[in-house]
Amino acid sequence: MKNYYVILGVSPQSSEEEIKQAYRRLAMLLHPDKNPMPDAENAFKEVNEAYEVLSDPISRNLYNQMLNQGEPPTVWHRDPAYRRKQQAGYKPQPPGPSPRAVLMQSSLMLFRKVAWAGLTFCTMLVVDYLLPYRVHEEKVLTDPREVRKLFFRPTDLLVTDKGHHFPLRMDELKYFEFNSIVRINTSLIFSILVKVENEKRNYEVNNLATIYRNFSFAPILLLGLSIIGVLWKKGVEFRFNVGVVTVLIMVLNVVFLFMSIL
């Protein structure tokens, strides 16, 4: 005999309003038009059957009488799984998808929006990178003779009169002479640091921690995950996992973006 209270996830003492709320919640989650999982349709039918019995006071009263008639005597069964069901304290799992599956299914719409946001973000980065750069000309304040007197080896050796610091090695200082002009190129939309070159434009600083240089892997990875999130239609668990990773990479890209602004 089916336990309609277990199917709806309510207790025998629940009020009519509580039963109605439980039914509406399950019906929205399990409706075949909204839940593509294979067992959702059968679970939806059982939820409807349970609600039809428990929503009517007369049929509920008759059902409670049948339910309280007593359990059948315990019979030994050679199947261990069957014997476990007869043990005291055993609670049968309600039919339908597990709470984990329901959580995954309900999160897919949000993750799809994140995927579209990732595509938009990557498109804006591509447009920003392809537009002409904004060039800032600043003076070099780093004197190689003074640097060689230091006991330690600093990393940000290239210092400008506007207070900007860029990583250089000692052997690279010869390309950025004291009081010479350094050309700093930033993107037009986001003002992201793209490249730093000397006055003669024959040498560039290679070690730039920006989203267009050392951290360029982040938007590339986000673009791939976003395309999968938008186009892939099969596998709830796979799409859920891709969505979680996309959110993490999206956050990482935003952090790298702010770090890259000059």
C-alpha cells in the first residue's frame, strides 16, 4: 500500500493547507514540461494520485483507517535488501528525483544566464582589445647606477614620473634609460594595460600581469565554458558541473580585470 504522506513529504497530522502547499511545490518541480528527467513523469503521477486522496476529507479519512489497520507480520526473506526494509526505523525514500537532482535541475536556468554573461564579457574583451590603444608617455625615473648600489634585487625596476611601476630585470634597464620616454599602451574601453615599450619602440616589457598578457588564459577558458553552457542540452549533472566551474572562472576573470586596469 502506498504511503501518500511520504510521497508528498508531509506528516499524517498535516493540515489541508500544508498538504496543498506540498503538492504545489512538488508539482512545479516534477511537471514533465519543466523537468526533463526520465522518472519525473511517473513521480508527477504519484504526487497527483496522493493529492487526490488526501485533499478530500472523506477519502483521506478512509485512507487513514486503511493505513492504521496495522502492518503485516514480518516474513523472513532471503534478499538482504528486502530484510533491511522490514527493520525498525527504516524510512522509505519518497519517489521521484532526489533533492540533489532537484537542486541541479533548478540551478540550470541560472547557470545558463551566467553562460550568456560570460559570452558577453568575452565579446567585450575582444572588441576592447581590437580597438586602437590609448598611449601614455611618461618619463623613466629609474637610474641604473643607483639600482646597482642596492643590496637586494627589486622586481619593479621600471618607475615612471606618474608613479607607475613595471617589472624589469637588471639587464633590461638598458632599454629604458634614465629620463627617457616610456610608452604605456592601454585599451580604449576598460583601460587595461596592454603593453609597455621604450622610447625607440624596439623593446617591450614581457612580464605584465594583465588579462591581455600573463592572465589571458582566463578569458579563453571562460569563452569555452560559456559556449558549452549555452549550446549543450543533455546531461543535467554535466551541465550543472560546467555551470559551477563557469561561475568560478567568471569571478576569476573579474578579479583579473580589476588587477589589469592601469
